[in-house]
Amino acid sequence: MMADATQSGLVESLVRWFEPWQTFYSHSKGTESAVTFVHLVGLLFGGGFAVATDRLMLRATARGVRPADDATAVLDSVRTIHRPVLIGLTLLALSGLALATADVETFATSVTFWVKMGLVALLGINGLVLMKTETQLRTQLSDPYSDASKTDTTTDVLWRRLRVTAIASMTLWTATMLAGVVLVNS
């Protein structure tokens, strides 16, 4: 019972804190449209670039990435996409914050909202694993002094991890979008 009262008090405090924004937002169709547009653009570009790169990684790992020139080309494509995906995620986060604070009472108590936030957190973690794996693969492929037998085993493990992150990414982007649709329609 105490936790409910504390949570209720916190939500009430947040509602009061964001009341000027909520009032402005709810009385401005232009602002509502702009925030929704930025959210969708973040999804289109962040998610679109990520899923397109995931497809590239899945195709490359399905056939085995050999020779080293092919592997480097795949890794170069993966590396160049980090910035656009991060920009898309930043747009999503900022516009998502604007959307959530425009209706704190609804979002703060919505299980669907918190599931979506959990999925977004998993997307971020998966992205970090992807970036670390891409860096490790690049290092492994460029090390002329490594033991070839050990390198092949390690490289295979890293390519498999890259494939798993691609599958996880596609799944998480899809699940996050589904949670967003459910959230809007509930």
C-alpha cells in the first residue's frame, strides 16, 4: 500500500512539473504533429538503417565471410551505419520524452510503455554488443602476428555473435514498433 502511495505521489509531482508542456502540447496541433513526425523520422532512419545493415550481416554470415577483403567490406558497411542509427535513436529518445511528458499520467502507469522502454534498453545493449564485436573482428582481421588457428576459431565466434546481434536487432526493432502501436491504440 505504501508503494502505491509513493508511486501515486511521484506521478502527481511529475504531472505538476510537466503541466506547462502538457498544456502547450495539447493545445497545439502543430507541436503534436512535429513531435510525432520527429518520432517517426527517427524510427524510419534509425530502424531502417539498422535493419538494412542487419540484413547485410545476415547475408554475409550465412555464406561465411571470406576472403578478408569481403570481411573488411562488410565491417566497413557496419561501422559507417553506427552514426545514422545513433542519430535516429536520439531523435526517437527526445521525441519519445516529449510524447511521454505530454501525458505523464497515462504513460507513467502504462505497462505497455514500460515494456517498450525495456525493449529500447535492450536495443541499446544489443547495439553496444554489435559495435564491440565489429571492433574485435576488425582487430582480429588486421593482426598480422596472430596465431592463424586461434584466429580462425575466434573469428568464427565473432562472426556468429555478429549474426546473433543482427537477428536480435531485427526482432527488437519489430517488437518495439509493435509496443508503440499497442501503446498508441490502448
